[in-house]
Amino acid sequence: MLSPRSISRLTASSGSHALQAVLVLVGLMVAMAASFPGIAQAAGPYQYHALTPCRVVDTRNATGTDGGPSLTFPGPRPRVFQIQGNCGVPNGAAAVTINVTIANPNMTGPSGGGFLTLYPPSQPLPNVSTINWTNADSALANGAIVPLDPAPNDLAVWLGGIGTVNVIIDVTGYFQ
């Protein structure tokens, strides 16, 4: 913290060049603070809307649109879920903030692990993973921002790896 006492000590030990450097830095900080208003202004086409966390997908539940069965490969891929219209996410949301959790993995492939990729189903499978795990992870979670397709089938979940895993998705907000 700069004070008159610390500046005078700095000047006494380092000369007037140190004082000039301190004054330039203080001037820059004041100029920067004046150029940023106290209220953040969002730029861009979408606004973020926070939600109370809500479980929108749980494959441990009974078979249904956003329930079971567990994701399995070999088996149909990707599994498509409906996010919009559930848990406070309105139709027309462009993306959601989520926590994705895997539970009870039973991966039988040579790696003993797997990954999930979440993406809009109308798009090609992206070369990224949303969460990675091994069989040693009985449950593991990760946060993500995922774009959505128009409702109703707006989120695809791709299981990478051979085996079975349960998927839990909690929505925490959306962009619209």
C-alpha cells in the first residue's frame, strides 16, 4: 500500500526516479479505474440467467426421456436429452451451464476408462470431452457450458469407451 511515508522512504533510498515510477503507476491505476464503471456491462448477443441447481437428467432413474437406461456402448450413440422446458430453462435458450456427473462406471475396454462429450445433436461430434474417468472413479463431476439445439431434443451425450455409465446433469443457468 502506498502512503506518504512509504513514498518518502522509497525516494530517500532510490532517488527521484523511483518516485516518478511510483507516480506513473498510481496515475495508471487511477486512469484505469475511471475507465471502468462500477457496474459490469455485458457485451454480446446473450445474457446469462442463473438458476437454482436442478437435476434435469439422471439415468439411474426409471427409463424415460431424461432418465434411464444407463449409457452403454456398444449401443446407440449419442443419447439425446431434452433440456429446454425443464428446470427453468426456457425454450429458445442458446446454451446452459451444467454440472455433469458420472456414477458407477463399468468400462470394459482396454483403457478401463471413458469420456462423455455433450453437444448440440444437429452438430458433428466435436473433438473434445466434457468429462473423463476411469473405473476407479465411483462418481466424478465437472462443470461445463454447453450450446443447445432448438427444443425438444436439444442436447446429445456421446459415450466414448466400451462399457456402461450413469449420467447425472444438473442445470445451474442458461444463456438467452
